[in-house]
Amino acid sequence: MGTSASVLEQSSVHDFTVKDSTGKDVNLSIYKGKVLLIVNVASKCGLTNSNYTQLTEIYRKYKDRGFEILAFPCNQFLQQEPGTIEETVQFVCERFKAEYPIFAKVKVNGSNTEPLYKYLKANGGGLMGTTIKWNFTKFLINKKGEVIRRYGARIEPSSIEVDIEKALEEPEENQGK
């Protein structure tokens, strides 16, 4: 699944396997039927406090309705995620009380882009093209594992609650492009 062609053959986020923060494989099919917000995160970014605070609030508000946040630390933007994955998890869980999964560090751009991110960028549409511009780019995923919308780094998580609620209310069989 390392080439762009094979990534584009995937029909949903649920077709991917990623590494968790301990290096174990996680097949994203475990999230079938849930609305996801996939975010590339960083601990030392100017957007860290507001994003992590709001992500924790949104997660607590919607987790019991079938909502999950999948956080992927990334050190590609001014090395703003410099520590080990263990340090990142400790920081996020202690400082921001995050209860959602933090995955292994990934690359979201370049030749070593995580296959999931190749898929997200190819299916995210919008004016942002096929590169991630900064930390805290967000992808809202429907219950079928399809990208609903991409949000830039400066879009605060609280401002997309309406879209999250709409996706949660949508019956799974009605979702799709």
C-alpha cells in the first residue's frame, strides 16, 4: 500500500491500517459506523492550546454518539513535534486530558507520506490541493469512512460542530458521495 496508485484504490478510511503510539497495527475498520475527525497535531505550535482544548471538549461532547478523534503527531512543520511519541502522548493526556487515540508520528507530505494521508488529501477536495499546509489540518469522515470535508489549520474545532452533528445524525446508508 506504499504507492500512490494503491492508496487511490482504497475506497474508504476503513481500508487502512496505521500504527498506534506503541507501534501496534490498528486497522481503521474498527471505526466503521462512527464519524471521525482525523487531525495532524503538534505540541509546540501556536495553535496547540486552542486546538487541543477544543478537541478534548468536542470529543467529550460527542463520543457517546459515535464520534472519534484520531490524532496523528507530525514533526514536518518547523519541527513543532520534536519529542518522542511517548512524550507527545504524556503531554496531550496530562495537559489537555485527551481521551481519544494518539497514533504514531507520521509524515503528511513528501515521498514518505503516510498512506492514510495520501488518501485523505486525494479525497479531501477544496482549495487546499494535495498538500497539508500546517499543523491541525482536519478531515471530517462519515460513518462509511469517506471524507466529508477538509478544514485548514486555522479553522477551530469548535467551529465545525455543526458539521459533526449533521454527520452524526445522518443514517449510515444515506452517506456517500
